[in-house]
Amino acid sequence: MTETFRHSGEYHQQQSSAPVPPGGTQGAYPPPPAYAPEAPQGPAPARRRRAKGPVALLAAVAIAAAAVGGGTAYAVQTLTDRDGGSSATSTDVVPTSKKGTVSGVAEAVSPSIVEISASTGQGKSTGSGVITKSDGEIVTNNHVVSGATSIKVRTNDGKTYDADVVGTDSKKDLALIQLKGASGLKPATLGNSDNVKVGDEVVAIGSPEGLTGTVTSGIISALERDVTVSTGEGQQQPQNPEGNGGWPFEFGGQQFNGDTGSSKTTYKALQTDASLNPGNSGGALIDMNGNIIGINSAMYSPSSSSQGSGDSASGSVGLGFAIPIDTVKKDLSTLRSGSKT
């Protein structure tokens, strides 16, 4: 956050040069001669100058106080846990002493990332999620909870909660779920993905292969990649330690990690070389100030692509994709309204 400070100008009070009689009373002198009408006006400008200085200073102080007061109010409104615990807007989350370090980001943001286990008709789907309110509102990928008959969520401190789906948007591969009986959780700070540049360092936190709270790091490899994923429940693939399948997606006319099916949607994604694996879906992509800049959603796994097969080739190869957080923020009100599309 950049703060602008304005230096106040120096104030010099001018003293009157008008003579004072020995008795100490200015009015003791006789009136000036008629032929010198300008003489009585001599002291007047000096008195006005003496009055003008303090008034101007007080006005400047009042303006400065109003500006500081407005800035303070903005900071409180931005960072206060409002509206049931809404996440704050972009700011510096990592302590100054650890700013710019992976360990600092991990320490600051890990409490805001959860593991999601969804039971479906096809088995279990394991993914991740980001806490957006202190009462347990969580954003994740639609494909993590699509078709779920029950949802269990484990927080960073090891507690487990049941959860319900609040809203879904399959076109953006986003979903919002709500924990039951949760309070006092730490909401993540949502950043601004429009400010992201290729080469920026990032950190990913999630639960790949069910390994809760896994932290990886890398850079932003590309912006606005057209990633295509399925919107149909029939394409859901279990993401658990026993399976090696990833969420199927398309890029550049090719399908990866399985068939995406006939019902598809395409969105602009951030590309990263931070290691992502099945189970990272719905987790956070984070800048070095601790702000969430994306929701991890797809990864390339050579074992299930058309380029190769076999378990020996499975795993991350540094081609991961995340939904920009600005897309998520624009969709939050729709998801909160209970819309399920």
C-alpha cells in the first residue's frame, strides 16, 4: 500500500513596525495631520497580517486533520472484518521482517486455506479452498464440489466441519460453500490480479494428493491463457491419494488429463510454474505480500495427456493455471445469492 504524505509549509508571523509610545498605549499619539491621510493606515495592514497567519495555519491544520481522518476511516473500513467477516482488500499481509519470503507468505496465509473432501456418486474428490469470511464462507472450484452428496472441510488447525454448497458458477469453475458451526476463522486477503506481471514471484498453498497445507513457489509464467474445462458433473474425476487423475482441460486445441466432454467453458487464466497437483484445485495462488491473486484450477499431467502415459510420468511439470482473483471478486455476489449454474 502506498501512502502519500504532504509536508506542511513553514509559518512566519510578521511583527508590526508601528511605534509604541512610552506609556505603552498606541492610541496615545495625536491624530496625523490632514495632509497625510495615509498615515493612519500604516498599522492596519500589520494587524491584518498578524490575524491572517494564525487563521491560515488553523485552516491548514483542519484540512490536514480531515485528510488524516478520512485515510484512517478508509483503512478501518478496508481491514475491518465486516459483513460477517468479509476478506479485506489488497494490502501487506506478511510482516515487514518476513516480507518477500516464501516462509513469510506461508505463515501468514496458511490459516486461510482449507482441505475439502467431497463425496460424490463416483467416489471422493479432494480439493482445496480459500476462507473468505470468518464464519466459514469458502471459495473453491466448482469441479471440486460438483455433484457432492456430502462435504467435509478440514482447516489449518486440524478441525473438521461439515459444509453446504451456497452457490456455483460452472462457467467460471467457481463455487461457494459454507461451514456449519464455524466462527473466528481467518479470512484471506483478496488482491488485484490486474497488477500481476509475468515473472512475479508467487506461492501456491493447497492439499495436493490429500497432503494438507502443502506450500510450493514459482513465478507467473504467462497471463490470459485461454483454458477450457468441462462444466458437466459427468466429467468429474476423483482427486485423492489413490488416483492419479487431474481435472481435464484443454489448451491450444488439445485435451489434457482426460476428456473434457461436450459441455465446456473457457476462461482467462494465470499460468504459473509453481508445482500444482491433483488436490490443489480450489487453493490459493498468492503474491509475495500475502494477497490472493488466483484460485488454482488446472494443471498439466503428462501421465494422462495425449503426449504420454504411465504412472512414472505423473506429477507436476510446472504448467499450472489459476482463475484470476478479480474474476472471483466479481462473481462473489452472485455466488452468495445462492445462484447455482
